[in-house]
Amino acid sequence: MQCFFSSFHPMAFRWSLGNHENFALQIADATNFYITEKVWLFVLFFNFQAAAVSKVQMCLKCSLTSSFILTAAQLHERIQSSSMDAKLESLKDLANASRDITFAQEFINLDGISLLTQMVESGTDFGDLLSFTLTAFVELMDHGIVSWDTFSVAFIKKIASYVNKSAMDTAVLQRSLAILESMVLNSQDLYHKVAQEITIGQLIPHLQGPTPINDEMAHQLYVLQVLTFNLLEDRMMTKMDPQDQAQRDIIFELRRIAFDVECEPNNSGSIEKRKSMYTRDYKKLGFINHVNPAVDFTQIPPGMLALDNMLYFARHHQDAYIRIVLENSSREDKHECPFGRSSIELTKMLCEILKVGELPSENCHDFHPMFFTHDRSFEEFFCICIQLLNKTWKEMRATSEDFNKVMQVVREQIMRALTLKPNSLDQFKSRLQNLSYTEILKIRQSERMNQEDFQSRPILELREKIQPEIMELIKQQRLNRLCDGTCFRKISSRRRQDKFWYCRLSPNHKVLHYGDLEESPQGEVPHDSLQDKLPVADIKAVITGKDCPHMKEKGALKQNKVLELAFSVLYESDEYLNFIAPDKHEYCVWTDGLNALLGKEMTSDYTKSDMDTLLSMEMKLRLLDLENIQIPEAPPPIPKEPSNYDFALYSSTKPFF
């Protein structure tokens, strides 16, 4: 690839520059990218027209600099300098220049990647020197010129060591995470090598320490978190060998902890008696195969991972383990929850939820910080969920026939709790306590009514049909309230507000009766005692808030509470009947009622709330008989017209009508 300047010989002669191949043009902005022959061809496209070339030069704002060939060679030599200051400045320049693919290609051709790798493996650099070395490495690798499969285990171990240290420079940590992330995402072989070097326990200090974690580092930690989960894949895909004594000893340990029995020597009792005793205990433990439980763990997934989880639960949460086993093994009503089968199926389900064994995805945004709060987070996660499963089983009054239904509910409980992104396992456990089986049923019903069913075409049509009926019902309620009347505070310029007036609508909705009162009434005020009248036919408009005339005087606008409760009735040409409602509820009732009298829309918050409540209740009542019935999206087709309408034979002696 040739640079633009070396291709344009006349310019070199014009500027009287010798050795033009040692110079190039760069875009004079933050990128400093070199201008290659691609831009030169773009200029040629304009046929060297002066105006066109001038515009290109104005857009590019080029600057004259050393060619990328010369710069790459110089930096390749300078980063090996014995002077720390010169080496640091060279690494800074290299990190900046490596963003340009033209320079990167030339530097890589000089075996620059190998040089940077050797510098990292030597371990002599630290601080800013190491930070800029890793930055340059990341920038060069991002161009995709060099394959990630070419790096040694020693290099991987060195990068992983920077991540595994609890106290590490933020820049070095971030670059190291970026390198490991790229290895995991771009190479299957490196994926397994990195997996051997990184564990959750080594990542925890980076989240708990004082170093701030930005979005990029959080994503990189997520990728490595998924990687550590994938270390469980080996156990998940390992079948149990029924002949392996070490694996069978784990099952014996589960039996011993649950029933507090000692392993009998081989010569104690007859073989048949011992087999019968083992079979009885394995049945109580809830295994599918009572004779040889090892067969239950030959299914992959979850393989040996399920047995590991059970043993961890039995040893680290012994009281809960014994309680669950004994509680279910002593039941005689066929409602026992099989611990062994439940543990195996639960482990399989948790692997599916957390995508254990799957490669990290760039499009995945599920990040669960609670898995960084414990060295054995997956096992602790299992212990919480197995206790949840046993609790849900009892709440559902389930039998063995309901096993799949219980697992579906447990999956939903776990998924809903994870959606809330708990920060710790304790927080996850507390949120599960609020997601009982009863609560799940309520949530399902609410979502079904508010989201799924209510969005189908027949339900929307039904909703539109009954909405006017509900609005008419609300309108009648508002008018009835106006007929009952309300006592309003009388507006006065004095501070004393001890006078009142009363207003009510006539039963025929034709006249507003109002008049002054000496004191607040205890009940309704009859029409006869109200001297003034205002025919509804004379009302022109209803005005609210700061537009009311009595809110524009005497500093009333400063009283926000009064402003929210003020409304006026305009009648004749410029006459007003001014109100200040006693509370927000009465304000909504009167403004809605007056607008209804004028044939206008009722728009208050109170009306919207009533509409939502009444409409939801009416919809649920009308759909009550259709529960668990699939509602079609489209109406059934109209049948074709019959060939004739002779549906009945009539006697000639009897008239048709």
C-alpha cells in the first residue's frame, strides 16, 4: 500500500522535498489517520479540477508528516530503548498511531506484535509502561490482521495474573480484561485456556474494591463471569460411572447425613438385608432408581454437576437438607417432594437459565452482580432454589403427577427475581419470599387480563363497545353529585374566611341554585333556601386554574393550592360564578359535571381513574365465563346464502300469517 504523498510526485517537487517516500499526509484531527491511495483516487475522480481539489483539501485539512513506513520502523526501535522516559513516550505514540490500520499493518509486518508480547511476558514493565504496552496491543489486534490463536500459554497466564491481583492499576486491569474478552470471543482453544486461569473468586475484589467499574469493564467482567460458569460445563457433561467407588461414596455421604447412619462393614448382615436397607433410604432421598441411584446421574445435562450441588447443600446447609429429606420421606399422603429427582431437574433448569456451557454473546445484556459475591455462587444459588422448590411444592399441594407444573412455577419465580437484578444472594432470597405461588397466580392473571387478552382484536372491539356505556355511567354519577350540592368557601379580601355559600343542580338538570350561608351546613341545603338561580342554558364555558377571574386578583396566584381548586362558570356576556372547591375530589366532580351539562368531554384525573377501574371490572365480568377458552383473533366466516328460502311447508288450508 502506498501513501498519497509518495504517489503525488509533482507536489514533492513543488515543495522541494527530497526522499518524498519518507513523507505522508495525515488528516489533521483527533484520529491522525494517514491518507492512502483510496483518497488519492477520490481526488482523481474530480479530474484535478481546481475547485473540486480545493473542496477536498478543505474537508481533509491535511498535515505533512513522516510516512507510516518510517514511523513504524522508528517506533519499533524506540520502544526497545533502555531509557525509561524515551520508552514511555514511544509507547504512548505507538498506542495512538496503532488506531490507524495503515500504520498497524506496517508495524505488524515488522513483527511488532511478537515484540509487544515478549515485553509483557518478561514482566519488567509496570505502571504506565505496562498500560500503554497493553493499549497498543489491543489497538493493533482490533484490526483483525493477526489471529488470536497464535498466542502462547505464558502470555495468557501473564495477562490473567493482572486480573487475578486484587489491587491493580485501573488502566492495566481494563486492558487486560479487554484482551481476555477478545480471546474468549475469538478462539475456542484460547477460551478453554483462559477458563483455567480465571475464577469468580479472583474477580470479586474488582467489584468490591474502591476502583470504579465503568460500562466497558462491567461488560468485560460479564464475559469472564460467563466464562467461569462454563467451568461447570465439564461437570455438567460428565456422566456418573456406577462402578466408580469415589462417586458412589458421595451418594453414601448423602444417605449418612440425612439419616445419621454409619456405613456398615461389608460383613455386617446379609447382602439382601443391606440392599433392602439401601433401597429404602434411597427411596426416601427421592432418587428415581432406588436400587442404584448412580444411574440417575448418567443423564447429561446435568450429569455430575447435580450430585456436586446436592453434596454441597448437605454439607453447608445441613439443617435445611435434613429437614427437607425427613419432612418428605415421612409423609403418607402422596404429596412428598422427591429431593433427588428435584435436585437433578433443578440443576438442569438453572444451567438453562444462566446459559451454563454456552459461549458469551456480544448481544447479551444479562449481568447478575450477585454471582460475584460468593466463591461458590452457583452452589449457593442452587441451595436457595432447592428450598424454594420444596416451599412451592407444599403451597401447590402437589403430587408426583404435578412435578412438571411445579418446575414451571419455580422457573417463573426464579426468572422474575433475576429480572430485578439483585446485588447479592441474600437479596435474591428475600425477593423470592415475595413471589409465593399465590402471588405468581395473581401476577399471571393480571398480565393475562392487562397484556395478552386485552390486546387481541375481539377484546379490543369489546372494550370499545362498552366504553361509552361506562362513560355514561360516570356522567350520571357526576350529575347526581351536583344535584346533591356542595358547600364552597366564600371568596373575600379579608383574612377571615368564615362565610360560605352553597350550590346545587336541580333534579331536572336545568338550573343551578346557589346562595349564601352563615355557617357550614351539616347536610343538604334545600332548593327553597337558595335565593339565586342560573339557568344551565345560559352557561357559556367552564374556566379553570389561573384563567379564572378571581385568581387574577389580590395575589391569589401565589397560592398554589387554591389555584388548583379554582374554577369559574361564564354566563351571559362577561358574568362569572366563581368557585374554590374544598378539595381535589370535589373539584373534579364539579368540573366534570359542568362539562357534561355543556356536552363537553370530562377530562379530569378522577374520570380517567374511574374509567380504568370500571372498565377493567366490566371486562373481567364479561370474560369470566371464557376463562381457559381460546378466543379467536377473527370472527367466524359468514355462511353462504341458501339456494332458496323454503325452510317450511305450509298447509294450503292455513294462511301464512
